[in-house]
Amino acid sequence: MDFDLSGYDYVLPPTAIAQQPALPRDHSRLLVVKGLDYEHSHFFELSHWLRAGDLLVLNDTRVLPARLLGRRAGGGQAEVLLLHEVAPAQWECLVRPGRKLLPGQCVVFADGAVAHIQKWLPQGRRVVRFELPENKPFLDWLQGAGALPLPPYITQSATAEQYQTVWARVPGAVAAPTAGLHFTPELLMDLAGRGVQTAYITLHVGLGTFRPVAALDIRAHTLHQEWLTVPPATVAQIQETQRAGGRVIAVGTTVARALESASQGTQLQPWTGWSDLFIYPGYRWRTVMGLITNFHLPRSSLLMLVSALVGRERLMQLYGEAVAEGYRFYSFGDAMLLLDQDSPR
């Protein structure tokens, strides 16, 4: 059953999908799972559940204003959604309307910038070359021309900063590492004062994060690739935490994937590159000992990753409890703290 896609389905009332973050951010609810027990808490109480010497690993990616609206050269509205950079001023993108934006055609923006469709890729993707007015640096231009690419299930408006973590630093993501959205500067100071340490990785979250798994046997699924960096300083912090008996807790599934991608050899090592590591039940965890995560979409690879930590059946029971107790789901929703593991498996 752990490999059967239908085992990762659940019913969620539309009203449970959060449209706005909690205010303040750290006043979201927190379902704390320890062993076979769980308790209801709030995120601002996170330090009550951690201990001095624990290490929280955070993703410092910053979401790009990756949604661009323009017009086709022949007339009609068009949209270009950036996925990742392939060369200077060239990006892999999704475009709309896809049937009318073929190689050789272009999209013109209000300031005169032009997106030239160069190449057709699988799954509706395109390679797009941007021609900018006055040869403006691309990221500078994007800040003024682009809009935040909120997930489709968020139908209300949100500010750019609401969809960024307070530590977001490295531009490159097209979706937020949402487990980090619950933290405030005050909470980080409280944790540091109690001896909880922090370290950083970078993983640029892609839109594939939100795509449901289609393979009936999840083992046949191929995960989207994402670019990540696990720096030497973070590896050193993790190794010191492990030697001292502390717990390495990933803040979000992106951090879990990054750390486990860098741990595929004999031990955790500094690592930079693309990863398509797909974690599902049966996975042998090497570095991550705990996880802070939001409540994820049915049939998503993120749901399968969390199941690999606590077990599919148990996770579905916890989701049922969260629905019954009125927890808020998805990107702006509430969170779980999973501390089932005392040491790497």
C-alpha cells in the first residue's frame, strides 16, 4: 500500500485551504508529533519542543517575481512563467497560450522588453531568450516587470514579503519554501537564546513541487530536478551537532531533500548541483532526524517524503486529525513538527 498512489489521497474541505498567512506569522498552529504521541501547539511555542544543541537547517532561497504578462506579437495576451536560468538572459519557462507561442514567435512587454521563444521542450516548457531595453541586468529588470507566482490554490492577493521567509537571500526560486514562512525574527532570537542553532542551505524551489504524482505505483515517478547548494560551513555544523548528540531538524521538505542529496555517499559532504532525489516510504534517512513541514497536497511527492519519516498510515491519521481540528492547509497554512527519529536510520 505504501507504493500505491491511492494511499496518498485524502478529502480536504475547500475552506481548509489557507488564503492568507497567520498574523503574526508565528501564530500559526503546530501539530507536534513525538513517537506515537502528538500534541496541539502554536508555532511561537517551538522552543518548548526543541532543546539546546539542536540544529535547525533553513533554506535561504528567495522567490523571484517570475510571472510576466505581455502580448503576443500578433495580438492577444500572453504569460511567461520563469522556471530556471539556462544561460545569461535565457530561461526555461512555461508560456500561455502554449499552442500559439511556438519557436520563432515572441512576447512583448509594456516597457519594450521582448521574450523570444527559441526551443520547445517536453511537458509544455520552452527555452526563452529575453531582449531587454538598454541591456538592463536581468534580475534588476525582473523586479519591476514581474509578479509573484502564487500557487493556483491561493485565490486572494498576497504581498511579496508574505511569500518570502524572513531570511530569504539568494534569488532563484519560483515557489517559497513554505515551512520557513512561520518564523519571525523574534522567534529566531528566542530559539538562539535557548541554545538552538541554525544553518543554511540553498535549494531553488521549482513548480514541479506542486505537481501531483501520476504513476499508480509511486516508484515509477520521476521527480523534477532542482538546483541546490549545501555549503561546507553547514556540513561542519551538522557534523558537530551529531557529535554532540543534538538533532538535525530540516525546516521544510526542500531542506530534507538537499541534506539527503548531499548524503548519498558514505557521509554528508558539501554539494552543489541538480537533484531529483525522490524520497518515499522505505527510504533510509542518513542525516535528517526531524522535520518542520506544512500540510501538503494529496498525491504529492511532498506527502510521500513526509510518509517516509513517520509512515504513510500514521501520516494519513494525523492529516485526518488536522482536518477534524480545523488546521489550515498548504502554503499559508499551519505546520507540523515531526520528531519521530532519535538518530539517523
